Amino acid sequence: AGDASGWVAKIVISVVALMMLAAVSGILAALITNPIAGMIICAFVLPLIAIFVALKWLPKYLLGDVVADLQTPVVAPGQHVKATLSFEPRRDVPLNGIWAEINGTEVCVSGSGSNRKTHRKCFYSKRHDLSHSSKIQAGQPQSFQLDWQLPDDVPYSFDLADNDLNWTVDLRVDIPRWPDWKQTLKINVFPDPTAAAESDSEHDHSGSTVTPTLADEQ
């Protein structure tokens, strides 16, 4: 699942880059053929491109490449969700804080066609602070650990056509007066196979019977 999501992210980034390149090419062509129409297009398209660039690249300008690693993509109720967040800042960076949120969300789709609606409800949300307000020096590697135990009674993940139950780890680096760095990691909450195997083994032993022999009776 982690490898698949990584490839999906690369494909999405490539598609967005191609769309931005096509938009810029269209703007240049419009400016050449029809300057007024080109200026109108610029008024709508350029702000969207600027917002995308600001949200995506400005945090990396300060923080460098941020690596988020999820050690437990599959976890059972009662087990620990573990992840690491590391980076080496390129500039001195003041931070309001770094945190991770464990979120469980139910997604239901009703209706069809133009009446199709998506309903979302967050039934579980816990925030874990990885770092409080501080100032990080440029060139000093930083590493932060998430270790959070899920309750024993949380529901399992599932993915159906119109009903999903999703679990995510939402990471955030809060930078004052600057776009924040954010990333969402998906986790799957499934039954513990080792516990199920132990339960089956205990059931087999408890259900076995011993037939007494003649020597036992004597």
C-alpha cells in the first residue's frame, strides 16, 4: 500500500506539472493572438498557479526535503502507530510547533448522478505534539518520533463502493507567517492475525477430547 501510494503521488505531481505547463502555454498563445483575452485568462489562472507553488514549494525553501516514514502501515486495535519525521533546514526556522493527528473518518456516498453527495464524519481524532514552539538552526538535522497507541475498541478500516472507513496520520510543521508543511499518511486498521491464530489454537486445545484406555481405567 505504501509503494502504491508513492507511485500515485508521483503520477499526480506529473499530471499537475503537465497541466500547469499547458496552462502557461495557453496563456502565452492567448496573449499573442488576443491580448485582452490573454489578460483575462492571466487574471484567473496565475493566482491559482501562485497559490499552488506557495503551498507546495515555499515550505521546502526553509525546511529542505522533509521525509515522513510510516513504520506501521498496518496496525491492529490496541497496537502502536509509529512514524518518523526528519529534515535538515536550509535556513534558521522559527516554529510554532510540529504535531501529528490520528484521524478516523467515515465516508458515505448517497444518491447518483447530479444528486450524488459525499458525507464525511470524523469519529476519532487525537493530536500528538512532536515539538513545541522553538527555533531550529540551519544545517542541523532534525528527527521526530510518533508513537501512539490506538484504543482496543476502534473499528477496522474498509473500502467499499459507497462506504469507506479511513484512518490517517496527518503531519504538520507550523511555520509562523509562512505556508505550513503538511502531509497525510494512510494507515490500515485490521485484526491482529497473531491474536486470531492464538485464539484458534486455544479453541482447538479446549475442544479436544481424550478417550480413556483400559490401562487408565485399571
